Amino acid sequence: MPGMDPRQMKRMMQQMGIKNTEIPASRVVIETEGGTNLVISSPQVVEIEVQGQKSYQISGTVSREESIKEDDVKLIMEQADCDREKAISALKEANGDIAEAILKVKGE
């Protein structure tokens, strides 16, 4: 509603049973199933509670970051008899597929 000050808005939302709580956060990481994490730096995080159900609104600077598991790297190094850098490179090329990464290294 234009012209309404934040205190009035908050009071009105509380009357409707909606609670907003700002959460102090320095970074938010969303781990995706595909192995690429979404990293939100300098985030503004607001918890919104309506009738006991909580949801979160997050805004900030988003970047993507590959998540590579150390166990996967060690397994590729052992199975393909290669160094760490080669194992990581093959894992990235194979989009996290360990078997494909091992075959890539062995096929070189």
C-alpha cells in the first residue's frame, strides 16, 4: 500500500496473523541436487510465519559454486591412479558422475 509506513504495515500484518522476522545472516547456501550450489552473499533474509507455516524470503548477490565431495575425488584418484588435479578436472567434466570421471581418466 503506497504511503503506509513500515510500522503500520507490520502492525496490520500482525493483526492478520502474519509475523515477519529479519534474520541476521552473512551468507546463504542452497545445495542443489545437480551439484552446483547457489551462494547468496550479503543476504537479506526474512522469515514469514502465517498460521504456523514458515517460509523464507532471501535476496542478495547470487553466485554459483561447484560442490565437489572429497570422498569422490579420493575414489577417482584410487580407481584411476591419478593425481588430485586430474581427478577434480575429470569430475567437473563428467558433471559429478564418478564412474564417467574414472573412465575419462583411464581413457586418456
